[in-house]
Amino acid sequence: MARRSGQNTMQGFQRNFGRKPTRMPSFNTPVQQHQRALDPGALYHYWYPEREGVEQAPQAFRDQLLGVGGVHPDGTPNLACVRPPARAPIRCRCWLVFYHKPEVTHWLSPGWLLVLAWHNGAEPTPQPLPLDARILANLHLQSLKGGREIYGRDFDNARQYFDHVVTIMQHDHEQQEKQKQAYTDDRRADYWDATKIKNIGHGSKFALHHDGTVFPSHGERNWLLERGRYLPKDVRDRDEAETAVLARSRTAVAQVDKEAVDRYAFDRQLSELRVKQQIRELVAVRRRDMSRA
């Protein structure tokens, strides 16, 4: 009874699915390995100024930070700039600016609050930026974004650096606009010089009359020689590229036309042969019928 039931089950499976049941392969799912915890050295906050092995900023830059941030009542400068050691497991070894705040008690950076990580911001692989006055300008920018609520004070002494950076940016923008306008003026002058009518010693470019012979006139020859001489180089290159593309297109069209003509001639010959063959067959049938009669 059980054997008959199993046969009925297999027949029903084959009738419904169109095939016999087969053994499915087992799933070989690898066991997930336990991931290690992130190394604290991979965090910027870990490399605070009192951490062993960090690189301090040059003395000249530390003096500038002292003038911007001042000194805490406990005698420690409010601002410090350091860099992680060369072998630190960190994604970007950039300069880090910390603010001295004794209220911070976290074990990563006790007594210090990270203000700025000085890199280009190109995630996920940022690149460090050089140590310059832009860091001081960013400190003033931090105070404009609510630094009093975060640090308990404003870095107003860095406003001069911020204004200096803004002035340089405006100067660079004006120089770019001047170069763009000069390029536009040069292109406009070249185009005007190429299209204006020139009659002194060369004849008018719009008087392309002939002198009665098969050759162009003297004025037309001069115009043909000077037609592309004063155009900008990119315009000449574009015209040459367009001429080359047009020549290739004409060659391709000519090749297609030739193939079409050859195909039409072949089809016509084949049709004529078929018609002749049909005529021969009709004549043979007619002669055969006449001979029988």
C-alpha cells in the first residue's frame, strides 16, 4: 500500500511539473566570521594633543593659534594643532585642531574637543591639506556657525584670516572672469577680421566674377587664399574635421549606391533568364501537343 502511494505521488508530481523529482543540492553557506572591533586609533578623536606619539604643529603656527584662542585659566592654550604618527591606523593623516575643554571626560580625548580635521573632504579617501592660514579662517567660520554654544566662546581674533581668504577667493574669481572676457573678445575680433570686406590690393571677397576664362579671377584667387587664414585654430580644426566626415560619408554613400546598382542589375538578369526559361517550356509543351494531334 505504501509503495502504491509513493508511485501515485511521483506520478502526480511528474504530471504537475512535467519532470521527475530530483535531489536538490545542499546549501553551502559559510559561517559568518566574527568581526573585530574598530581600532580606537582609526578615530581622529583618539589623537588628542596629550596622546603619546602625536606630532605637534610648528612653533610659528602654535603662536598664531595662541593669538586666536587665548589661554585657559589652568594655563593650557585653548587651541592645539597636532598630527597622528606615521604608522597610525587612520584613513587620513591630516592636521587636527583641538579645543581645550575640561568638561569633556570621554576616554578617547579627555579634556579636549575636536574642532577641525584638515583634509579635502574627498570621501572615502580624503587627502591631507597643508598647514596654512586657512585653518584659522575655518576657526572663525566655526564661530559663525554656532561656536559659542559648542566651545563657550567665539574665535573673533581669526576674522582677519577669514577676510583675507575671502579676498583671495574674490580676486581669483575676478581673474577668471577677466581671462574669459579676454578670450571672448579675441574670438570676436578674429571672426570680425575674417568676415569684413577687404578691397585694398586684394579685391572684394563678394565679387567672385570671372574674367571670361576657365580660371578664377585675380580677386577670387586672393579671396580663396585668405578665406581661412585669420580664423581661430579651433575653428579651422572643426572645419577640417567636418570636411573629413563629409568625405567619408560621401564615400560610404557611393559604395552603397554601387552595391545597389549591382544588385539591381543581377536581379534584372535573373528575371530575364526566368522569363526565357518559361517561354522555352511553353514552346516545348505547344510543340508536343501539336505532334500528338
